Amino acid sequence: MNSQNNYPAQITTIERHILDEQRHHPEATGVLTQLLYDIALAGKVIASKTTRAGLAEILGRTDEINIQGEEVQKLDHLADLTIYRLNDHTGRLAALASEEHEGILAIPEQYPTGKYVMLYDPLDGSANIDYNIPVGTIFSIFHRITESGPGTMEDMLQPGRNLVASGYISYGSSTMLVYTTGEGVHGFTLDPTVGEFLLSHPHIKIPDNPRYFSANTGYVTYWSEGVRRYTDYVQGVDGSIMGLSLRYVGSLVADFHRNLLSGGVFYYAVDSRDSNKDSGKLRLLYEAAPLAFIAEQAGGYASDGTQSIMDIIPVSLHQRTPLFIGNRPLVEKAEELISKFG
């Protein structure tokens, strides 16, 4: 600290950090830099609403049902619209896709299309909104595959290995933006007094010594034998020395963020009550793949229980998947037990 003014020697805003990262790539045009800053701006707008939700009368449900069959929360709708309207006219995107909509969100005809496509979950964990539990925005960015014109489904249905960038914004006791462009993982905290995201967590790595596991153990009777044995393993019930502590919020961004910083594993396994016994619940493109990219860049791993999430080639926009994500040895242990016991 500087003793004269009590300010840090260097304050790094998210804009400065993204620009510094861009300088490592002479071929970069700056478009991705601007796109990431647009996402940060959307996060500021959404954060300003989530912190005043009760006062602004935007708590509760709308009368709409989204493509997932879920009731749309008012804040869901606001976040979805905010992200779209801040990105539909910039010329940086060829198309968008939101977890809240069945199909692709086209760029209006009067605006140019760009070389990227973006998929996003506008407000993950929105069922927790009315209870003041942290929620978050998740986003992923791909280079378009088609050469020009409006974005297509081909541009959207890409495996996680093709991701150019991904990240999330967590709205809790503070607002944090965490992102990667394949050059490590960096976290920024929103300082509401100046209205800027400031670098607070550079070069995030998942700690080697995990502390927590995050899963809805209330569903344990509906899990396969392999997943039940894995749950015994992480708790140390099977005589292993693991003995992780259970921490589960039920908001994916919040649970993942905790384990990213403290070490551990989050998992949401296939439930025998599901109509599709292999599908799981979480969305591959909107939740699993973008977080898997972050986990790998932080030294971790993400799997559907049999293979890397990053290697799954999606066949539909709202494809679902089981998810095991966190410290690599923990996730690989899940794959081992599922392979052995099912």
C-alpha cells in the first residue's frame, strides 16, 4: 500500500486488464475486448437491479413459462433483455442464444453482424431470487463457423473446446465477474462507489487441497450406485480419508465460485425420475461448457461422469447433461466409480 494516500500501487479495471491481455495477441482486432466490456456493462446494470429488487418491485414471477418449462422470474426477464439489448446492435455478434428462448436470437436487420456468437444464461439460480440467495449470469463466446450473414444453428452447436471466452457474474454480498479467454482465469469485484469492476483475484487456480463438495444429497436415493458410492467417498463414509464438508446453495454460480476459490467438487447427477435417464438437468451450452472452460483454465476438470464436458458435441440448443466439476482428482474419481458401478 502507498502510505501517502492509502491506495494500492496499481488499480486495474476490467477494461485495462482486457486491453493488457489483448496486447499479447498482435493479431487481435479488439472486437473480443469490446464484447467482454459490453458483458461487464450488462453485469453492472443487472447488479443495480438485483440489489434493489425488493424496493423496485421486480421480485416474483411473471406469467410466462420459458423453454425449460420453468416460470420466468421478473428479474430473469430483465436480465435477459438487458444482455440482448446491449449486444444486438454493436456489430460484434452474428447471433445470440439465451436459456430463456427456444431458438436463436437474431441480430435486427438494420444492424451489422459480427464474427462471434454468444450464448448466455441471464440469471442462473433465479428460483432463489425471492430468498436473497446469490444468483448469477453465465456466458460463452464462440467464433462463428459460417462466413457471413445472420448466425445459424451451426454457429451455436459447437463443443466447449472451441470456446473463445466464457465467464460468469455473481450477484451476492458483492458483485464479481470471473472470465477466461484461454489465458488463465481472472476475477473482478464491482466497486459500487466508482462503478467499475476492479481486478481482485488475478490468475485464479483451484487449490490442490479441496475443502468442500456441493450436491443436493436429498436426491441420493434417485442416483445410480456409482454416484451414491462417490457421495460416500467424498464424505469419507467409505473409510477414505477424503471427508469433505458439504456446502450446497442450489445456485450453480454460487456453488461453483466457492469451490473454484476453496477447492472441491460440484455435481448434479442423473436423477432416476427424469424422463430422459441419461440427460441430467444442467444445460450443456449455457451452464456446463462455459464453467468447464473456466475450471480447466484454473487447473480443474469437468465431466458428465464418462467424458470431458469440453469434448461433447452438442446436437441441440438446450441439450442437458450431468455435471461433475472441480478438482481434477475428485472428478476423475467420480468417472472411475461410475464406470465401475454405473
